[in-house]
Amino acid sequence: MSRPDEIIHQSLRLRIMAALHAAGSEPLEFGRLKALVGATDGNLGSHLSTLETAGYVHIDKDFLGKRPRTRASVTPAGSRAFRGHMDYLREIMESAGGG
Amino acid sequence: MAITSTEAAEALRDIAQTDRRTRVSGAYHVASPHLILWGLIWAAGYAGCGLTPPDQWGLVWLPLIVVGVLGAILLGRRAASSGGAGASGAAGFSIGRSLTLGLGISLFIGSVYFVFQPVSPLPYLVFPALITALVYVLLGGLLGLPRYVAIGAVMFLVTMIGFIYAKPFLPFWIAVAGGGGLVLGGLWMRKV
């Protein structure tokens, strides 16, 4: 049986991981990620830090011309953890007869 | 931690929705600069048609199409090198597929002209715009990209309105409304 990931299961962090996992190798800019998951600046920054500390997300800060840019991408460990958590959720559904 | 089946279902729905939004947004994001590029080319090409006699329209369009194709290849390579989804054109197709699609559409348009032999220059202006609108609607419908459907529908409407009500200055109408519409559509696609 798969195991739950308490870090990922928080509602906004789950959406962040889903978005980054769907983006694959493409890093997502902070503003775009914020719009995709429906977060505020502070919220997103805080949860990204938590995920980065857990090793699930890589944060890259650079400049595009003179404009500072922050981008996030999922790490291989994060991808494995996210898929494992999804498997766990599906197993709960299957054992409840929810398919 | 204990997760109920209701919570699991809700979490999986959340994941699916976010996944879909991200993939659609990604396709739009990749397509955006291509629409802007081709919108500008359209505007220049149709404006050129308005300023030259019909027998010179080929000379107006040929260099613009070369610029458009080279521009599309460069945009695709830039997207790939910046860690993007790969060398993709509009609709997230690979550059190779996009160019093949464009070539196929051009051959189809040329064949229709050959078969129907239009005697007025107006079909030469309107038909490519209508075909392009159709392609956007079909791609949008088949790939689940509603903004493509909207852009195609607007292009179709604008072209027909111009054909019916703006014949004397149709090239300029299509340059502004069609080319401008593609540019605005490309800018719209940047928004999540």
C-alpha cells in the first residue's frame, strides 16, 4: 500500500505540486504559478519554501533583463513523492469502492 | 494521517483540474508569440495587398512567409533552450508539424484557386483568412483549447463582415481586424 505524504497533502501545496508535475521539465514563473493554483504572493512563497525544504521543488532566481524572475520546478524526488501520494489517494478510492 | 474517501476524491479532482489548467495554459503560452508573429505578418501582407495591384501580391507575400517561417523556427528553438516544452509552434505542435500543416493548407488553398479560377481578386484575399479561421476552430475543438475556438470564430466573423460591408478597402480591413485580431489573440494567450 502506498503511503500518504503529509507535506504534499495540504490543499495549496497539492495544487502547486500538481501544476509543477504537469509542467514537467518547464519551470513555471512565480506569477503564472500563482494564477494557476489560486494563491496570494505570501501564501505561494511560504508553501514553496516548505516544498523546497522537503526537496520536492527547486526555486531558481535570476533576472530577465533588469526584471527579477523567480521560477519553480519539481525535482525528481518531488515527482516521485507526488506520484506516490496520488497512488495513495487512488487506493483509498478503490478500497471505498469509488473507482 | 487519516484521509477519508471524500477527501481523497476532492484531492484527486483538485489535481486533475490543476493538471488540465496547467497543460492548457502551457499550450497557450507556447502559441502566444507565434500568433503575435503571424498577426504582424498578416497585417503587413494584407496592407501590402491594399497598396499593390493583384498581380504583385505574390511578391508581397513571399518574403513575409519566409520571415514568418524563420521566425517560427527561432521562437521554437528559443522556447526549447529556455527549458520550455520543446521546439513547438502554435497549438503546441512541433515546428515540423506546424510547418507541414502550413504547407498542406497552402497547397489546399492553391488547389482551390486552380480549380475555381476566381475572376475577382476578392477571393484571393478572403479565402486564406476563412481557412485560417476554420483551422483555429478545428484545432481548438479537437485539442480542447477553447481560446483557439474563440479566436477562429472572431476571425471568421471579422472576415465575413469585411467581405460584406468593406469591399472597397477589404485588404486594409483584414490587415487591421484579422492581423490585429491574431496579435490580440496572442496577447490573450499569455494570460493564465
